[in-house]
Amino acid sequence: MKIAFLGPEASFTQLTATQLFPNENLIAKANILDCFLAVQNNEVDKAVVPLENSIEGTVSMTLDYLFQTPDIRVEAEAIMPIAHQLMIHPGQDNGEAIEKIYSHPQALAQTFNFLNQHYPEVPKQDFASTAAAAKRVSENPDRKMAAVANKFAAQLYGLKIINENIHDFEQNHTRFIVISNSSVSLNTEENFDSNLKTSGEKTGLLITLPQDHPGGLHQVLSVFAWRKMNLSKIESRTLKTGLGHYFFFVTVVGGWDDLLYINSVDELQALGADVKFLGNYKEFLLES
């Protein structure tokens, strides 16, 4: 199989994809949209993209593309511990004269306190991924720059780590999702490494209310409440059609074989809501 991931090599997304699909062909993509398009156009069988970080919250771009690409489904979630390191080119000194620090905006946010304390005057610049930032540093040995990335990136690009584990909170985890095209039938149970630990199942839904009216969200939540369906997440995202227009990303804990659960979609639609069923899938627990 061909598996796309948010690249380049040594990104946290690649480390996730490697654990999920150790024997498959992994293909790096420059950004999250490219991962979605590769799946949508059947250039790859699946893609792995970040969805949520325990410090910085949801990756809004991933949520938006889930909504905007109707044929995309979710096949699995994977949770990975995240550890950030500050690295420089080995030809530079120990970092006293760093002039710029590059990384993905989520990584910069997750290390904000450390960077603000130790490098308050150094500009921080957003980059497409942590690995891309490390690659840029490796390609510019004469420039006094640094990157926030993982140890694998430092090893791959030959960089020197000058500060380890600089994330501001110890419990730093990122939730990734595996997406595929709903028009392609695959036996998902056989696609993942059978040795991986799991923490149960969940179901993803995208719900759009028919109109903004008093009690609309309460009506939607009541559909889940009287069925005693445990929601692990509910998050609103703007529809980008005007202020106050939203869709909701909802995850339900457990399987989806209960008739009450299945009929909940019919009831939501009867209320006038538009519902996209993302799938029922396992949650894998990965190692850093």
C-alpha cells in the first residue's frame, strides 16, 4: 500500500505512520491539504495527518478538510507522546548567537515558555513541519539558526541537540488520524500492525445545524443524551459563510453496532441537521 504523511522525513507524522504501517510504502507530502488530495484522487491508499495536540488543541486545517472532502473517512486514531529538542548545525557554536528559530507553529507554541525564557530576543518563524525546519538548518551551515524538532530529525539531518525535552508540559501528546477514500473498499483490520496497543473504539461525526436558532445545539446533544452515548469530544468550527455559522465535530466513545446508536443519525437528520459519518475506528497507543 501507499501511505501519505505530512513530511518531510523525520516528522512526527512519519514516526506515527512508521509504527502503524511498518511494511508499507510511505510517501511524504508537503502539507496537510496535499495528504487529503492524494487520498481523494486515489494517488495513495491512505494518509496520516495530525488532528489534535494535548497542549495546543485541534489542528484546525485537518478538521476543515475533513468537512470539505465528502468522500474522506477516518480509519483509525493514533496517540503519540511528543518530545521537542532544540538543534543547530554542528558547525556552529553551542547556540549562544542563534539569530532565528524555525519550527511548525504548533511546536513553537508547545515550547513557548522555554524559548521565551532562554531566547527572548530571537525571532521564531513558522515552518511547514518540524522536520522541514530541521532540514532547513542542515542545508544552511553558515547561518546561525536553530530548529525545534524530534531526535530522529536531528539524527537524520546531522544536527546537534543543544537543549533536550523543551516542551512546556510533560504530558504532551498528539492525536493523529488515518484517512482513506470511502469509495475504496479495504479490509482495515489487516492493514495495521497487529502488535500495537489499542485503547478502545470511537466514532466520528460532522454535524451541521439547519439554521442558527435558540436551542438548536441542545436538540442535537439531546439525541446523544437520552441514548446515554458518551461524547469524548465536541468542537465547533466556522463554516466560513458568515459569523455564527458553524459545524460540529463530535466523537462518540465505543462501537457503533447498537441499534440506538445507528438510529441517532436518522434522528439528527430528522431535526434538519446534515450529518457526515466519518467512521467507527480503533484508537492506537504508540511509543515516542
